[in-house]
Amino acid sequence: MLNPMETTMRTDPVMIESPCRLSFTLIDLPGASGRKNGMASMMVHDPSFVCSVYPSDRITVESDDVGSEYRDLIVQYIEKLRCELGGGGARVVVDRSIPSHSGFGSKTNTLLSVAKGFAAVYSLDVTTDRLAEFAGRAGTSGGTVNLIDRGGFLVDGGHSTPPGFHDNPSKYLLPSRYAGAGRRPPILIALNTITFESYFKGRQIDLQNDNLKHVVNQARENGIDAIGMSSMGPVCFSFTRTPARAVAWLDELRSRGVVRRHWFTRAANYPARSIRAE
């Protein structure tokens, strides 16, 4: 353990900008490969998370309403980082939040982005793996934990199946908020070995409201070539070769209250970035 007084402190703040994660699907749910909770996922440019971390003699967090859910969690996390790694207090200003419980990996992204800013302010040499462990993340897939250092698209291998997995898979296939910390899963190279779980994704969509089901079922008849739901939703992503037709349909759905918002984004082929705050 380091003494907080032994760390080197920057006098200027650090700004962290991180794209968000879309989850396409979990892979190999039966565990035939000896792995569980692998995920195919990709970083996108919008929405994204932006925070500024300032050196301080105490820990405070300022956020908009979207990110307010994580204020207390950020304070607790920084306290743990100080205990484990050293460093002083921090004033965290969340300039742009990722919507929570929407399928964007907002909790993992928020905590790791703040931690990277904290580490930069106090010149702490720490890996993303350790930051994820302190945050209690990567217990299921490694989508956000891997992508925040790489950007782009990847498929991670999840975790080794424990003894007894095949007798009761549901005991081990837990959402990340219940799974706790874990080692960062490896990134798979042999993409041809992946089995995409369309049946499982269909069951996830079945749990959604009628508005989401309507969008998914009617999309391909209204200018959208392919559509999917990220993680447990409700955010959906789609691809279109006729954007004007797709936008006209979505605008009409928005006017009826079926769709809350829609926008175009692009793949973010870059990791979380540390830039000097103004």
C-alpha cells in the first residue's frame, strides 16, 4: 500500500473522454467451449462519457441528472482507490453522462473513466485490470473493460466454466450488477469458433415492452436492414442503406411516443482518452 503523501500530484485537472459500449450478443451459452459469458461488443462515438478530475483535499462529485445515480458510488470508489493505491482527494465533474440501465455499460464505463482520471492526477501506475477489480467489474463479460483500452469491435472469451456449470447454468449466468469482480476475460482471435445466441437474444427481447417489440418487428419493413438490442436493453441499434426512409419512420414513431430518441453514430476505433482540461 502506498502512502498518499508519497504520490506525485498534478496541479492541473485531467479530462477523460470515453465512448460507450454496444453489446451485440453473449456467445456460447451452453458452455461447450469451456467458457461462459463471452460477448461480442463494439464501442460507439455517441453517447460518450466525459469527466474532469481535479486534485482536491476531499472527495466531491458534480453531475447532471443523468449521471446522478452514480455520485455516491464514485465517492466510495475513489475512497477505495486511495486506500489501495494512494493519492489524495478529488473533485470529479461529470460533464457528459451515459444513460444508465439502457444497454450501454454505463456503470463500468463511468467508474473506469473516473479511475483513469484519478490515476492520471496522482501519477499512479495501475492497470485497467486492477481498476476493474477494485470496482467489482468484469465478473461476467469483459466487453467494456477490454474496449475502454482499445475501442473498436471485439469478442471476449468470458470466464472458464466452473465445476457444476452444466448442471445449473442459470446459477452462473448472472447480469454484471450481481456477478461482482473477476479477471479481465481474454480477447478471442478465432472468430469462426463463435456461436451467436439468437434464441437467447429473442428471449431478452420478449421481456421488453410492446413499443420495443414493435420497433424490432417492423424495422426491416421501414428502411432498416438489420436491428438488434444492446445487452438487456432497451437501447436498440440498427443499420440502414436508406437513411431518409428509416428516419421518416422513426420520426413518426417518436411523434406517437413509441420511440424516445434516435440518432446516427459511428464506431469508435479509439480507447478512453486523457486530455488536458481547460
